[in-house]
Amino acid sequence: MLHILLLAAAIQAAEPEQEQEGETGASPWQAEIYSNFTGWTPEELAERDPWDLAHRCGGSLIANGWVLTAAHCIDQAKVDKGYRVRLGADYLDNDEGVTFRIDRMVRHADWNKAEHLYDIALIHYVADKDTHVGSAGPIAPIPLYEGPPLEAGVDVYASGWGQAEEGKDKGFQAELTAVDLRTVDCADYPQYEGKTREYQMCATGRTPGDDADTCTGDSGGPLVLDDPQVLVGVVNWGIGCYRADSAGVYLRIDNEHFRDWIARAMAAAPTVNELR
Ligand code: ARG
């Protein structure tokens, strides 16, 4: 099996000019979850590029071989079909990064699609014959936040290739982008009344009127504390995107939320694909 950290180091040494630029490259833990299906019709290809049609979700590398994502991003059928994980990529439209086959996943047993509950899953990946190294940036896991649940008013950021505007099938963004956010109390948003739980939090732009947000295609991706950079959340859902007076909903990672679930999921027998 390929050792991704050694691999990443070798790539960096070989192609130093391929490293990140600007704020976009500062997420060496950013993962892409994508479909290995390539049988697109000419009609589909007339509308969107193959990388765009294949993109599903974001994720966070949390340990060698393990990517944390949202439950709605993966299921056993997708694993069986051959869904893949990409690491070390900035641009998706030139096949950057290193890709791996997802060989198993553990989804939260209480995941509820309609109500976006317990939207967390862990993905395990392995190298296979299709694993290849394009031009890859740095690859490194992000530590999980160890501390009490975040209050409102904390500076965080999210990253991903999600849609730049609200709507169905708007197309994803080829370049990884990061967006500065600040945690807010979901209870301050009437549209989320009764729709969020204690293990979720909301985040929006840092200044009044700033509609910064994540959107479709960012799901499963990282919500990161500004300082120190640790994983505090998973992109979960939202009513629309980039709306004034709204916010995105994130699943919390902290001392009281999901750190224990993650540890148990990683330690579970390889046959386990659902865990409470
Ligand atoms: N559920 C979306 C996805 O599958 C993420 C939506 C986040 N929405 C928001 N307004 N923050 O990619």
C-alpha cells in the first residue's frame, strides 16, 4: 500500500512550484469524494465537464487512511460501485492530487436524511491500480478539536468546491476555495426553528450583511478553527445558500460531540458500516 505522507513528501520535493497559492492551498487535509462513473452522455457533457459531473462532496483527512465526511455523501452502494477519494488537490479540472478507492465506510446509525440528523460518516480508503499521482500539493491530516462546544462569535473557516450560487445543478467550482465564517447561534435564525439540534451549530459571514456561506457540494468538508487550525465541524446543510439573514448548519466536533464516535468507528471491525 502506498504511504500517502511519504508520497506527498516525494511529490513536494519533485515539484515545489506546484505548491499552493493564496488561501486556497492552506487545506492539506481537504478531501474530495467523487464518483468513479464515467459513462456520461453527450448531452450531459455538453452542459458540464466530467470532473464537475463526478464531484459529490468534501471531506477531511483526519488520520492516514481515514476521511471524515457527511453521512449523506456516502453509503455502502457507493462504496461497492467504486467511489473514490482525492487528496492534495487544488484544481479538480486537471485531475490534480492523489486518488484512492474507498474500501469501506462507517455511517452514523441515527442518520436521518429528511431531517439532516447525525450527518456524519467515516471513510476508509486504499490505493489501487487507478491510484496515480498528478501534481499534488501537501497532504496532512487535521487534528480534531479538543475542547468544550464552541460558543457563538468564534472565527472559523470552511473550504470546498461547492456551488458558487444557490440552486439545482449550478455546477461546482474547479478551484478549492475557503470562506471566512463566524459561529452564530442557530436559535437566532427563525428559519431553523426546531430544525437544528444541540450537536449542530450555525456559521455565517463575519460582518453584518456578509452572506459568506458554504453550498451544495461543500458537504462533508471541514469547518476549521482559525487559530489553532483544528477541525471543529462538518459541513452539514442549510436552507438555500448565501442568503441574507441566514447561516449554514454544521455538525459539531468537540469534547462532547462525535470525538468518541469517530474513535469507535475507526476501531470498529472492518465489517461494521453503521455505528450509533
Ligand atoms: N447539503 C449540502 C451538500 O450536500 C451542503 C449545504 C450547505 N448549505 C449552506 N447553506 N451552508 O453539499
